[in-house]
Amino acid sequence: MEKGSKRQVVYIGLIVFVFIVYSLKLASIQLGEVPYKKMAINNALNKITLYPSRSNIFDRKGKLMVYSTQMYDLSSFPYEIMKLDTGLLCSILEIDLPTVRHLILDARIRAKKRQKNNSFNNSALFYANLSNKQFTLLRENIYRLPGFYIESRTDRQFATTSAPHALGYLGEADESLIELDGYNQPGDLVGITGIERFYEKQIRGIKGVKTVWQDRTYTERGVVKDTQFNYPSTAGPDVISSLDFDLQEYGRLLLNGKKGSIVAIEPTTGEVIAFINNPDYDPNTMVGRERAKTFKALLRDDQKPLYNRAVKGVYPPGSTFKTVMALIAMQEGVLTPETTHGCGGGYRLGSIRVGCHAHGGPLDLRGSIRISCNSYYCQVFRDIIDNPKYGDVKIGYAALEKHLRSFGLGSQLNIDLLGESRGNIPSVAQLNRRHGDRWKSSTVISLSIGQGEILLTPLQICNVAVIMANRGWYYAPHLVKKIDGFNDTSWDRKYRIKKFTSINPTYFATIIDGMSDVTKPGGTANGTGINDIEICAKTGTAQNPHGKDHSIYMAFAPKDNPKIAIAVLVENGGFGATWAAPIANLMIEKYLKPGAETSKPAMEERIKTSVIK
């Protein structure tokens, strides 16, 4: 073959080789069109979350308690930030260079977590809750900050500062919630406590999405015109709480300067009318950029303003417990309305002595409630658990415990709040551990008057008043009355189940008659009653090993067709009639006579202006 022909063959072969290579490359591109297309879309699109407004929360009469406010965040594409004008950014946000570096690192961590659930989104929150000044300056200069954009979302505002433990506050979603829920992303705000937390899924609304085209500097260049990539957010439905705005405000005034809690419930529905703790905090300080700083300060406060005493605090119920003890004794057949017991200054058995205040006697059952005789209930307690029909004190006590638990004591009442305490109704096993296997009724005699190992929350004490008002039944207490437009009604199913105690309803009459005498002459809360309202009540003075006794009071009113049941506990307040009774009775008057001036102005003034240390 000639030399020219050989060269021609080489050229032709080279051309064929190049053609084959390009053909194979073209084929690979065509065959891999979907992943390449997806990669291209990922580089060109960004899904911007449209955050919905959370539900407005109203009181039972329609007064606004919590609402959403607009806020703006500076978001970023942290892995794409190359040439950043740090001087400009520091100037606008009023931060230093180390802070910028920290924020970029934090945003990168957030972005990486977000990409797990959304491959179209590699952006992340950079700086939350811009001030008006910051927002204005950034809007004017955002083109000078490639890789950044302004994002809108909502925060909360509170029209009342009297119910922070009931309403709750927002905070950033933690990793456990993000992984569990799948809805939230790093940087999202969620309910942390109160109604905001318990009803998070109903309140938060539904996020929307706006998908935009962006250029290589991650500057928005237009919205993708395709409904599968864009849909609006949906605001959370209006929530009607069971709280009474005016009663909340009034109760907070009465509890000012004192430690304790107030819980009021509508007996026929289980709806919580008032839910007050003191010390508390202003929920409007738990929003925006100050949220974390405020939370840390509240956490360090030795007054424990974040502590929800009404459902987490446990206390000996004191003499309020005698009403329950009397009902159980009648059910067990060891007590009748005519049963009398003497006192003589207290109960004595060998070296055991339970003191009592001076009063006449002997007393029948109604009188024992009115006077609150300790000796009477020591006798009643022994008659219950030493009953010959059981033959063993432990079997007798187990029967007592079973009755107590039918009142919801020693277990959660399942209010729509997280962190509710069970309180404590000691079991036989617990008493064995505490007192040894050979304990007797006299060993645990303090249980008869609501002391010893018995511990209840203010909510549980209030629920006892509810049971008294209803003559033997109750609904689980709850803070939300209605969620407008929410088709799924399963959220409140458990609050529509009527629960009954083990006590025959006929036994309540005598106890209620005795409770109606408490605020009348000769009763333990004489002088605290309200004109034209028949209040049925029981005072309590709970021994406190850490200081002065606690003042406790539970009541319901009116006697017939009750509208409100209430419990008040004032820590270190001494006798139940000194502080707890006046507060509760003024609250009852306020609720049953809305808009009217109090009939006890001097008592009201004393309560409002007094401080207990």
C-alpha cells in the first residue's frame, strides 16, 4: 500500500474513533436524562417555604388572647457564599466578623439537615427576626449580598399576660421533633409549652411553597409557573379556649405578691375557666430575638417563674381531703350523717397525738366539715381500714386506695398540657417500704387529714371540688373549648367521656350541706362569703416541712346547679381562711356577677395589696 493511502486510512480511523466516542457520550447523556435534568433543576430552582399564620386563640367569650405578627428573617445558601461583603453585613446586622463566621457555620449545619428531606432546598436560616431598621437596609442592599434572601414568617403576640402557663410560648424545633414529625425544618418555630405545644398540629397551619428560578449568584429571577411547584400556605384555624380573659386578669391581681396557683373549672363540662400561677412571666418577652436570652434568665430565676405549679406542684391537700374521706367512709358503711365523735383538743392513741383547734363537740358529720375537726377524721380513717370485714389493715387500706383513685387522685387527669404530675396516693407497697411490714392504722394516721404521703396538685384539688359539685362525676379538665373549622373531632374525644367515682351519689348531700356552712357563722371561713351566692367550700392548712404552712381552699357555687368550681393554694399562707378562701370567693363573685362591683371591697383591697414572703 502506498504511503498516502496508509495516512488516509489513519485519518479515517481517527475520525471514526472520535465519532464513536461522541456518540457514546451523547447516548449516555440521553439515557441519563432524568438524573442530569434533576441536577440542572436543583442548581436552578429554590423552594421557598411560605410560613402560615398560627391560629388566633380566643377566650370563652370571644376576646382575643394570642395572635400572630409578621416577622422577617435573613436566609442564605450557606454553601454558595463566596465573595461576601462582610463589612456591609456586619454594619446592617450590627454584629462583628466572628459572629458572621459563626452564623455561616450554623447555617451550613441547618442546610445540610434540610437537604435530607428536600433536595430542592439547600438554603437555611441565617439571622432570625430582623428589626424594622435591619429589614429596610437589607431590602435596599440585598443585591449586594449574593447568596442571601429575605424570608417572611410569623411570631406570636399576647393580648393577655396573665396566662403564660396555659397558653405557652414558641421556640425553635429541636432535632428530635424534626425527625419525629417530618413537617418541621431546622429554624422552624413550634409550640414549646401550654396550648401552643399540646395543639401544635392543629395550630401551626399548613406551609406553602413558592418555587423560584435563580441565577448563579442565587438571585431570584422569577417564579416557576407550575402549580405542582407552588401552593399557598393555610393559616391555622381559630382556637376557642375555655379560659375567661377577665377572670384570668382578676385572679392574677389577687395572687400578686404571693406564691401559688388558682384553678377554676366549669363542673358540667370540665372546661378550665381560670389557670393562674405566680410567680409567672410576661409571654411577650419570649418572642423574637430576645427569646433565648429571656428563657435563660427565667431559667436562672430562683423564683421559678417557668414552673407550672397548678399541674406540676404537689402539696399535702390538708383538710380539703376530709370531704373525700367522709364519702368513702359512708360508702364503706362505717359512717352515717348522724355519727358523732368527740375531740378534746385532738386525737390521742398512746404516744400518738394529732392536734386540733378548740371547738365544741361532739360533732356529727355535717358539723365535722363545718368545723374541720381532725380528731373526727382520725376516727373515720381507722374505722375504714380497721374494718373487721377485711380482717387485715392492709386489705382495708387497699380498699380505701381504690376509692381514692376513682376520684382521679394519684394519677394524671389528662389535662391538655404536658408535664402534669400524678401526685401521690401511697400504695400498700409504698407504705411497707416507708414504715415496714408491720404498720397499723395509727402508724399512718396523718393520711386521714390529707398529710403524710398524700400529695395532690392544685388541679386535682380543684377536680375534687368539681366532683362534689356534680355529686360524683367529672370530665377530664381541658383548656380548649373548640377549634373552628377543624373537621377531625378526635382531639376532644377524651374530654367528652364522663367519669364516675365509686361513691353512691346519695352520700354527697350531707357533705355538701357541711361545705355550705363553711363560710357562714361558725364555719372555718366565716366572714369570707359573698352576699347572695351560696358557696360550698372546704378550707385546708397543709403542713410544710420547709416553712410556714400552705393556705388551701376549694369551693363550688352556687350550691344548686353549680357554674364554677375552684381551688386556690397560697404557699406559706398559713390558714386556709386567711388567703386562699378570700381569693377564691372573690373569684367566684367575679365570675357569677360579671361587671358588678365586689360586695367585699375591704377584703379585695387587703388581698390585692398584701405580700407574703
